Amino acid sequence: MLGLRTILYPAPDLAKGKTFYTEVLGHPPYFDEPFYVGFEAFGFELGLVPDAIPGSTGARAYWGVEDIEGEWKRLLALGAVPHEPIQDVGEGIKHAAVLDPFGNVFGIIVNPHFTTDRVR
């Protein structure tokens, strides 16, 4: 196993998905074709797939953030919808989730125990 590399989100309207995730990530995709849009996301891949079925019951990834309250507000301002409120689960770890414009779960997490030296 090599760790998290890619998370795919269904996006039946690729233009809307590109706009939303360009704002979320702060840069445009590096790969942009009618069958797949790929963003570099902090060393990982966030991919948009136009022919997949959106929803909140599929796989979930949590993206690390420094300020969960601030990021929560920013995502909502960009058009995301609350899905799971910020929860303190102990030992300094907090997580939450929003739904993107297509109903996919986009998780965020603060985890002071995570270090990049274990990423391979």
C-alpha cells in the first residue's frame, strides 16, 4: 500500500465542478478533458468524473486543514452545503463534512497527530 493518491468525485456538470474545486483549491486543474478533470491537491489527486453517479454514500476522504472553523465557513460561502457539523472527537482532532454542488461528501479534518513524514 502506498497511501492516499486520488479521490474521485462524480461531477455531471464538469464546468460547475471545475469552478467549485478551482475555488476550493485555489488553482485550476492541470488536466482538463471531457472525460476527466484532474487537480493537483497538496500532493494528491482530486479528480472529477462526468459519468459517475453523485451522492453521499460512496467513499469519503478527509482533507487536512489548519483552521476547521474558517475552512467550514469558506466552503459554505463557495456554495457547499453542510453535511456533518464540526465534531471534536478528542485528542485535538476535529472533523466535518460538506456536500459539494453534486451531493458528494467533501470531508475536512484537523489532526495534530498527522505528520507528512509518514506519507510515502
